[in-house]
Amino acid sequence: MSDNVRSKKKKKKQEKKARKKEKRDKRREKKREKEREKEKRKLKLKEEKEKEKEKEKEKEKEKEKELMDPILDTLVVRDDDDDDDEDKDKEEREKRKEEEEEESTTMVLYSG
């Protein structure tokens, strides 16, 4: 009978150890789960910050573009003016060439 009592005590002790182990495992799993959630939140926050930075950069680019548009428009207008000036210069050069040719032909006629 003493063997029976010992085996019952041993069995009880093993069951107690098993319950303790289960509780410990559950606690550890909860802790791991909390850590995972914490990491997820950190990643999410980091992504949101990056998105905000991207939005700010886009806003800066838009502001810069808005500021540059009038300047670029005036530059384009000036370029158009320059083209007109170049056209006028070409016309004047052509007129001079024609006049010089006429003068040279008239000189040839007078001398000939």
C-alpha cells in the first residue's frame, strides 16, 4: 500500500508541475504577443511618419513650383522677346547684305 501512496503522491506532484508549466507557458506567450503588438505599433508609427514626411516634401515641391511658375513664365516671355530680337537682327543683316550687293553692282555699272 505504501507503493500505491507513493505513486499517487508522485502523480500529484507531476500534475502540479504540469499545471505550473502550462501557466508559465501561457504567461510567456502573452508576453511574446504583447511584444509583437508593440513592434507592430512601432512599425505602423514609423510608416505614418514616413508618409507624413513624403507629404511634406510634396507640399514643399508644390510651394516651390508655385513660386517658380511666375518666374519661369517671365523667363519664357523674355525668351520670346529674345527670339523677336534675333529675328529683327537677321532681317537687318539681310537688308544690309542686299544694300551692299546693290552698291557693289551699281559701282560695277558706273566703272564699267
